[in-house]
Amino acid sequence: MNKICMGIWGNTNLRDRFNINGFGEDVPVIDRIKQVGGIDDIDGIELHLPTELNDSNADEIEKVLNDYNLQIVQLCGHTWTERQYKFGALANIDKEICNQAIDRVKAALDMGARFNVPISVLWPATDGNDFPLQTDYFGLYDRYVDSVRQILDYLHQNKYSIKICIEPKPFEPRSYIMMGTTAQALCIVNEINDPNFGINIDIGHSLIAKENIEDQITLICRYNRLYHTHFDDNDQQCDADVPPGTVNFIRLVSIVYVLKQHNYEGWYGLDLFPYRDAPEKFIKLSRDNLRLAERVVRLMRQKGADEMRKDGTMGPEMAELIRECIKEA
Ligand SMILES: [Mn+2]
């Protein structure tokens, strides 16, 4: 069983652009961590630096993590919430802004070392374009790759073991975010070719890019670059971030199947946005669906699913097997 962790940006008051106040109450970071820690079978958290973890609250957070037996699984340098990142961060053409973004990621690596964090995500949220021909992508890629190389040099100089992951997303907040699909991100990962640089696949992002996730996960694993996962679900209209398996449970089964096939031993991260509902319900629903999907996959493999898949001719039979295993699980 892979361990499950929760992104604590999700269990507080959440704002959307039509309701900038949100429908709930703001919850202090410490209380969000305690809430996650109180839920059975959730063993870790993910968060951002400096917005959720910083020098002034690190001691307090460390204590709560120990009290609840939680681990920080992913610490992301926040590079899209401040004014200067309006037109990009790690690929910003303004050297000063670009360097601020690099320093932010380095600071996350430093803090990550203190907490033994295994993963740090890079999300190129504002590096992209809204208008046709607004952005020269040649320059954008040159600058992004150069920034990542500087970050990796820093990582190796300090002998950090943390793995840095690109999390691709096709759009939102920009109309187009650079390297928005899984294979595009993998292309840059393979170009940089560093063992500490890989991919965090966010299932919801892959879905809104209309990807075949089985294929994408397999491709990342083919190059041994799948270091982290973000689970959530949507109906391929927008990145709704509802619990995994609530929109399409069979798809969740297929994702877990391929992860098990490739012996993925990393974490199942939860990237959820319960705008209207109790976060605790979202977290428990996610956990239960993930565990159910694991049981379904185990049964399927016991009943010969691996063999059935080999020649690609057993479509209806596979559909039947999935249905029977869901009933049995
Ligand atoms: Mn995500």
C-alpha cells in the first residue's frame, strides 16, 4: 500500500474568482495540519514555502508533525502568488524576478533538508501566454531550463537528496501554461537528465489535457522519472479537484493498476479543493476510494489481468473483470 498525504492548501477557506471571500472560514496552518493528522491512514502533508511554512512557524510545525506522526512529503517554493510573478517566474524575462523565483525554490530546498522532505514541486503557473503570439516560447524554454539547471546545481552542491518534480498543467491561471502536457514536461526532464529531476503527475491536470493517463504514466515510468502523484478527479471540463474516483471510479482503477504494474512506491498525494464541502469528507472519500481501487487491482491481478492485457484483444473481458472485482472488493 502506498502512503497517502494531503496538500494543506485545500483544507481551509477556498476562494474562487466569482467569490473572492470564499464560502468558509480561514483555518490556521497549524489547525489544518492537526486536522489531517487526526484522519486515519493519512501519513503526510504537502505545503508551500513561505506561505504555509517559513522560519517563523517551522518550530511549531515540527512539534505538531511529531505529535501527529506526520511527515512533510512535498514542499513547494511558492512562485505564483506575488505581484512580480504576473508574467512568469522561473522563465521570467526580467532577470531580477527570475532570480527571486530561483531563490524561492532554493529556500524550499533548504527548509526541505531540515524536515527531510523527499519531494519539491515546480509548477510553472504563470509562465505561459493568454494571447496568441504574446510569448516567445523559444526564450521561455531557454530561461526555464537554465533556471532549473541552477536549482539542480545548488541541490547537488549542498548534497540534498530531495527530488524536484515538474507538475504539468495545460491551462489556468494562464490560458496556456508552458509544457502543459505530461509528455512535454517529460521532454524537458529528459533534456535536463538529472536523477533528482522528474515528474509529479496531477491526475486532474492530465484529464483536462484529455490525456490517456495509463499511457502517460507508463511513458514517465519508462524513463524512471515518476517521483510523485497528485490525485483528484474532474469531468474534463475544468480542474475541479474533487476526490479521486468520485467522477470516474473505473479510471481510478486503471491509474492505480498501471502504478502497481510499474511498482510505483511513492506517495499518493491529495490535491483537493473542497470549495463548498467539508474538507474532512473530501479527504476520507479520497482515502477510501484509493484503498478500494487498490483492492480491486489486487483482485484483478490475482484473476489474471496482467496476462489478459498482453495482446490487447480482451476489451469486453477486461470490462467484465473490472466490474466483477469492484463487486467483490
Ligand atoms: Mn497538483
